[in-house]
Amino acid sequence: MLQRFEYRRLARSERGVVLAYLQRLSGYGRAQITRLVARWVSGKPLVKHYAAPRQAFARRYTLCRRGLAGRGQSRHGHAVGLRHGLRVAPPARRLC
């Protein structure tokens, strides 16, 4: 798309329009589009430099602790779960 619009020859205001179009078209954020366009302008290949995250959760936590993570609230009213730093409250009865 950048070649088709002759991005390097566009005025600054027109470049903003092209960036907004690419942002909507691709679903990437403004900063990511800017990084990708800067990489393209400098002549570097546009290849993915990141990978899917490794499955560290499965190795770090046993099935027992994974089951306890979504149990709701602890004794003291604190949120318990993955979104809250995996603070596992002591269970009322032993599950594992």
C-alpha cells in the first residue's frame, strides 16, 4: 500500500491520512503502524520479529493451583485469580 500511494513523495499532511487508512485497514495501533512504516522507509524487510508467548503458565502452576485460581474471593475479601496476580487463598477444604 505504501508503494501504491507513493508514500515517500507525499506531503506530511497526506502521510497522516495514509497512516490513518493503514491503521483502520490493518487493525494495528498508531505506534505500531508508525514503527512498521519507518522500517519500510529505511529499506528493512517487514517480517514479524515476535512470536507467540511460550506456555510458561502450564509449567509453572500445577492443575491444583490452576483450579484454585478462579475460586472467587478469599477469606479477607480480596480478589483471587489470574488477573489479580494469582493470589491463591487457602482453601476451606483440601482439593488436591
